[in-house]
Amino acid sequence: MQLHEPLDAQTCAAAEPYPLISLLNLDEAEVDRQMHICNACRYCEGFCAVFPAMTRRLEFGKADIHYLANLCHNCGACLHACQYAAPHEFAVNVPQSLAKVRLDTYTDFAWPAALGGLYRRNGLTLSLATSAGLVLFLLLAMLINGTLLPGRLAGDFYAVFPHNTLALMFGAAFGFAVLALGIGVRRFWKRITPAEARESASTAAALEASGAVLKLKYLDGGHGQGCNNESDRYTLWRRRFHHFTFYGFMLCLASTSVATLYHYLLGAEAPYPFFSLPVMLGTAGGIGLIIGPLGLLVMSYRRDPAQGDVTQRPMDRAFIALLLLISVTGLALLALRDTAAMAILLAVHLGVVMAFFLTMPYGKFAHGIFRSAALLKHAIEKRQPDRLQLGSERSEPATGGR
């Protein structure tokens, strides 16, 4: 098998008339090497979406490699089943090599492009420092305005920060995050999906991809027993903690959306009673965002370094920590909103939320967006003729182990 060596700028320029030549960086070249080995073996074909998609290809260009990288859910099953993993001289480690390319994906398709490098610097220290800086700014603003210690306000947040000010600040930050991620994933989608495939997208394919996203289908290890974490022992807890995190976040988003409708359509202003829909949704979401991120954080510290890219752990943990802080400060604010501590707790919560919005387009949040696009392409591709007819495209688990 031939390894596509990374090329310098002069060689790339000379190769431009020949589009069939793959111009791969070091991470992509390593995936290309391993995929050729896996394509000859096929032992892991039933584990997840990566391997059936792999069998449709004999060569792996940049777009193919980034597509496969974002299909991978880093469950670790293929690493522990692989007969060519280290200490074998082939040293195949598909989860780790694909994880490295995923970071390249986020960086390469970031918008604006100049901010793509933030993915490599978005760590726990930066996120916590950003949160602390924003909290301090809000506390100083409250001190200047005389609202730092306003006494009991019966949960009236808008007596501390006017509604329109909050809506403008957080609406702008969230809007930019959605715009940046939307443009980035659109670029990715156009790169990995030929025009004819985009045109053949169907409702069935969209429903299949949505189901895979909502159920986190490929975090079951391909055999239903779950992922590997600190050893070759299977566990479903990584999938469960992801579910708590995902649905907790969605419930909090639903709470904010319902409260917005209450305010603008019904003219009902906050604070809302505990058994109102916005508060119940937010409370359930907050609980989910404590259980899920806390579990994922513990599993992250216990995870085998071979299962993934350890250089990305600061970014991963920063994302988890911000979600956990949002939920803890939000629930504390709800519990103490009728006390004199409400204004300070509000500043702390809003500072953490703003830090999350500002880092969201250039942090771990992106993995869910890009992975969803890859799953949609996979669902479309499965419905197209396979000209090679080399794989089964089955979803049954492989059996046995290394």
C-alpha cells in the first residue's frame, strides 16, 4: 500500500493540474494508511458506520477522510478488536487517528477562517478565565449601577439587568455562534457530499440520520454493549451520560424559547412560578446538565489515552466544565432567587452562559454539528448503488475480539 506523503507548497502548486493526487497532511495520511489496512481486513465491518462507508472506497482523498473522521463516535470497539493494533508493527489505532482529523476538520472549515486556530487553544483554563472575566465585568457594572446588593427582589431578574439589554447581549452572542457553526458545517457538507448526492437526499435518509443522532446509536460499540473507556471492558455509561447532557441542553434551550414566547406573545414577564412550563423545563434540563457532564468529566479523566487524541482533552473538558457550571449556577439561582444573593448569583450565571456562547463556535460543541452532517451523508450514501460491492453495509455486530 502507498502512503500519501504530505507535500510542501511548491509541490502542491506543481500538482494542481492533476486533481487525482491526494494532498494530505500528516494526520490525513495516517488515516489513509490505516484505512487501506482496515479495507483489506474488514473484521470490524459491523461495528459502526465508519467501516461500511470505508468499504465503498478503494482510495481515500481529503474529503473521504474528513467524512469518515466525523462518522466515528470514538467508542473504542475497533481498537480492542483489532489484530493489527500496537504492539503489532502496523500500529493501527482508528479512533485515535480519526480524532486527530476531526480537529483538522473543525479548524479547516471554521468561519471566519482566521478564528479556526482557536480550536487548538480552547482549553479549560481559557474557558474558566473567560467566565471569571465576564462575571467580574458584570459585578462591576452592577456595582456602578447600584444593583449589586439590591435586597430581595422576589426573583425579578430584570430589576438587575433590563430585559432588552439581556436579549440584545445574549441574542447577539448566540446568533453569532449559530451563524459561525452554520457556515462551517455548510462548507464541510459541500466538500464531503457530491452535488448529485445532495440532490438525492430523501426524507427516509434524513429520518435515519436524525434517529442516529437522537439515540446516539453508534455509542453502543456496534454490539449493543457500549463503549470502551479505561480498559477493554464495555460500558453503556458513556452513552447514557451523553444522553443526559444532550437532552438536558435541549430542555434548557426549550425553557428559554418558551419563556421568550411567554414574554413577547402572551405578555407574561418573568419571574415565573416554579410549576410554570419554562421553570419546569429549565429545572429538568439543569439536572440533566449536572448528571451528564459530571459523568463525562469523570470518564474523561479515567479514559485510556490510546482511545482518542489526548491533545484535545483540554478542549473537551472545557466544554463539559462550562455546561456543568451553567447548570449548577442556574439551579442555585432558581433556588435562591427570592433572597438577597440573587443579584450576585445572576451575574455569575450570566457570565458563565456568555462564556459558553462565545467559545461555542470554536470548541467541542462543534462535534455534534459536524457528526450530524456526516451521519446524513452516510444515510444518503447507503441508498445509492455501491459500484464496488465489497461490503455488506450491515449493522449486525462483529463477534470475537483481539
